[in-house]
Amino acid sequence: MSRLRLSVLLTTLLAVLLPAAGVAANPTNTKAAGIDVDATTIPQLQQLMSSHRLNAVDLTNFYLRRIRQLNPTLNAVITVSPTALADARAADAARRSGDRRPLLGIPIIVKDNIDTTGMPTTAGSWALAGSTPADAFIAQRLKAAGAIIIGKANLSEWANFRSGPSSSGWSGVGGQTNMPYVLDRNPCGSSSGSGVSAAADLAVAAVGTETDGSIVCPSGANGDVGIKPTLGLWSRAGVVPISADQDTAGPIARNVTDAAVLLGAATGVDPRDPATVAQAGHAFSDYTQFLNDHALQGKRIGVWRAGTYDPALVGSVVNPILDRTMAALRSQGATVIDGTDIDLSSTASEFPALLCEFKTDIASYLQTYVHGTNPVSGQAYPRTLADLIAFDAAHPNLEGPWNDAVFEAAEQTNGRDADCAALRAQTTPPLQAAIDGLMAANHLDAIIALTNGPAWPTNDDANAGDLNGHFEYFVGSSTAGAASGYPDITVPAGYDAGLPIGISFFGGRWSEPKLLGLAYDYEQATHVRVPPQFIPTIGDALFPGVPNPAAQLRAQRQHAAPVRRDLVAHLH
């Protein structure tokens, strides 16, 4: 290995000379200064720090130790901030001076496609190794609220919009992310590292990004709460894109309260992102005011059973968890309307639209935010999608084993031309009308659907990939919120063989306040989440006493109708 590449590894990756691989001793111990931080919300942490029972330095040191101990197994964190402890000391000093900002001294991890001052933003690719743009607007907002950004999370490289097939959670820079409930199962993507970081207590909470499913799927798969906001509630400037027509960042946390705190902290109108102008009158800096454990009382909730499911999962996973969820909603006073169907026919144009939008939008990001010389290639950083394809071809030892099939399909388009705009017009407005019409016709306050199925075994076979190799595990409902630009909040809803499964709450544009209230009421009524146990494998022999659907699913799959692999294989 050259001295140059070793230098890049040492500065871009999280300290390669960490403790030996394998789960650290007692990874389930989540106490800092005698306080179980896994079970403590951000407002409670603030109270503890204000009463001098805890401080930001103690909290930050706790998470830095967790990262050192667990990351060799989880591969959830790419980079640790060199200023984390200095930032914590500054937060403690500010608190002593009377500062009471909502995130003061709270360690947060953000996905490594969000620009952060002083840490590289690589999107998981060696093509951007060492690139250090200044803070994205949402990073600025989090820091202004007092947050300590202690590191960058691993991800599916290029937000899983590069190869076909792929392995969710794999990047050239960070390797394969592993989920903390069962280590050989896939954490879902592309915000895999963010989902794992929150679940495994590598930070108080995390930030992910989504184009279609990349916040809610890793949140559901890792037992987290995830919020995919209305497009325009959080700025997209300074975030490596797929498409400005669907991309948004959003919070991932262990509970609805923490997700609500983060959601409000990062809102704001950004001059660099015109979509944020529309949030005026609809955005709030404090969403915790909407957390109401009686919010479901008198509400009408539609149940979307169809989603994007492998039919083989309906009887064994989808229906049982939906039935239990419906019972919980009714027990809280909601009226449940079963059989609600969201018309997704317009989303046949979604993937073609994303291809042409990506070609233009990735070039705009590269030319705006990435400057200088790549220390790996010794050449100028890529400026276009064609340059990225050329980099991958020149560095197969770094960017393998996956191909560039999605990159190449996008490169063959003309980018954002009239045909591309027509594809978007065929996708988003009809879906918005379908959701708005369905909710109005049924007088619904929200729609629910399963977020994810049981996590599939990770497969790094370049000829199969994880989803193509294990598609019998797939459940997804993210396209409704993603392609419409409407909000989607997922909350833990149950487990299948110890693997977490989430329930998604959907609504109309800017409906975050209502959805947060409903999600919080459901969370408080059910308390489904249990912390991960870091089990190495369950194979096909699932937990004793738990039915094993795997063999049945494989048999049933031979007769099941195909689901939309074209999109989900690249975006989840």
C-alpha cells in the first residue's frame, strides 16, 4: 500500500488501529455516569446536564468509546470528528453561562453524504476521498442548536444509486455495515450507518437522507424512529444528491421525542435551496409541542395493506403485525379504516426520472462543492457523472465488487431536459393527487403501512446482491411518501424472529405536526422497541418457539408475482 493511500485511510476512515474485530465485551451496557442513555430522551439528557448529574464531556466520551469498541464489528461510522471533545467542553462552558439550546452538548452522527466542516464528505466513494466542503445548511442548523457532530455514518455508496445489483450498507470507503440485532443481517440502506448508529448507541441520534426508502427502511430494520420530512422542510444544499425532486435529509433516533427535537432544529429557509421557501408558515423550530399521548383519540387512520410487498410475506409477517397495530390504534380511540389503497401507478416513471435528474444534479454538486486534487488518484476530483464512471473503472480494487450499471444508465440520458421534466410530471403530481383524494374521500388523518420486512442476510455476491439474493424478505411502502414529497414517519411495530419491523404513518404535505402526535401516541401505548443484543447469526434456525417462515417463503416465492426490483434494489 502506498504512503499516500495509507494517509487517506488514516484520515478518512475511523481509526484503523482500533481494538480487534468482534463484538466488544458487554455491548448492551449503555450507561454513562450511571444513566442508561439508551432509554433517555434528549430533553431528559438536557435536564440531567442542567442539574449537574451529567455533562457533555462525559456523554461524548461515552459515545466515542462505544464507537471504538463496536465499530470494528458494525462498520457504521466512517469518520470521527477530531474536535468532538473540544466541542463538548465548549458546550459545558456554554451551559454554565446559562445556554439552554435544545441540542446543547448532544452528540449526533450524520450520514457521510452531508457536508460537515473539518470532516470529509465522501458518499462512501474513494472518488471523493479527502473532500472537505464547509457545513451544509442542515449541519449549520444542528450546530446552531448546540449539537456536537461527532462523526460521519457509513452508507450505501452514492446512496445506493450506482450499481445493479448492490449490497445495502456497503461503500468502498466504509465497507459493509452490519445491523446490531443480528450481525449477519442487512441494515437496509442507504442510511444504513445512521440507522445502526442510533440503534447501537453510537450517538444520541443520527441524520440520514432519503430518495425512496433510505431513511425509513434502515430506521424500521434497526428498531428506530425515522422521519422522512416533506420535501423542502430541510435544506438539500450541501448534500450529495440523487434528485432534487425527491431528496431530503431527516432524523433517525430511538424514540419519537428525539426525532422531533432534531426535526425542528434543522428547519429553516436556505437561500441556496429554493424548495425551503415554501415552508414559511408550515415549519416549526420545536416539534415536541405536538407530542400528545392522546393524539389518536377520535382520529381516522387508513390501513394500506398492499404497499410493495412480496406476496409470500403477507400471511406470515404483514398481516399479523398490521393486525396488532390496528388493535393498538383502536385502543387509543382511533377509527381504523382497513383496506385503504394508494394508487402507485404513476410511479412507473419514477426510476427513469431519477436517472436523468441524477446525471444533472450530481454534476451540479461536484462542480459547486468539490474542489482540489483527490489524494487517491492524484488528479482533480470528478466534475461529472462520466468522470465518476471513469474513476471507478480505474480503481476496481477500491470500488469493487460492484458494477456501475445505474451510473451508466443515468449517463445515457440527456439529464434534465424536456423529456426528463415530463417523466417527473407523470410521477409526482398524480401521486400527490391520489394521496390527497384518498385522504379526503375517507376523511383520514393519516395512512399506515408496514415500513419493512425482516432484515435479509447480507450478501456481497456481485452477481446477486442482497435484495436480489434474498428478495423473499422484502417489504416496502416508502414510495408513496418519497415520490409525492410528503412526510413519512416510521415507529417500531414488532419483531419477526427478533428482527425489527416498523410501521409508517403517512400524511399530506406539511402534516408533520399531526403525524408526530399520532406516532408518539402509538409509541407510548405500545413501547415495542427493545435494545439490540448483537446476536452473531440466527441462520434459518430462528429463535426457539418462533415460527420459521424462511423455508415457506422460499417455496412460496416461486409462485409469487414479481415486485418492483428496478427501484427498490437501488434505493433501499
